[in-house]
Amino acid sequence: MPVPDTVPTGTVDPALAARLAGLIGDARAGQAAFGARQAEAVRLTSAAGPASSESWIVAQQAVGRLVAQYGVTTRAAADIDGLVSARLQQQKFIAPADRAAIAAAAATVAAISDAQSAAIARMSEQLAR
């Protein structure tokens, strides 16, 4: 008798799918607000004078608001990690379909996070000069 080389994945738990969709939605909604704040921060950072000047301080504050907005994305990522942890504690196992859905959601939020983190790093480096 041949042994199948794939594991049946089954279906994603509907409650988990809804929660993951909500977290992805939160990250994407935060992405729009981040974009608006990023435009302001880029403009102010580009116009910033020397360290400790008034324009530099204003640019630092804009980057700080951007970091605060980035918290929406990092919160979504942390909540996805929390879902994994809670499932493992409760069930000791995550079904393959659920595991795939979690991985896909985590990758989506990570892509948003990586872009936002890189933007913040660029502006911070520019102000550090």
C-alpha cells in the first residue's frame, strides 16, 4: 500500500480565520495612516537643519509620531504570535490548515512591518548626521 507524501490540511478554523483577517485588516488600515505621517516626516526630515535646531526637533517629533503609528503594525504582529501561543497552550497542536493560515497572516503583516521599519530607519539615520 503506498504511503501518501502529503499531509491532509483540512479547513481553517472559522474563528481563527476571522481573527487573522481582522489583524491583517488592522495592519493594512494602519498602513494608510502611516503613509500620511510618513509623507510629513520625510518632508520635515529633508528640511531639517543641524542637530538640536528647531527644524531638527520638529523632524524628530514627526518621526516619533511615525514610530507611534508603527505600533499598530507591531501590535497586529504580536497578536498573531499570541494566537499561536494560546493555541499551543490550549490544544498542544495546531492543525496544518490553521498553521498555514497563521503563517500567511504573519507574512502579510511582516511585509508591512518591514517596509515601515525601513522607512523609520532611513529618516532616523538622516537626522543622526
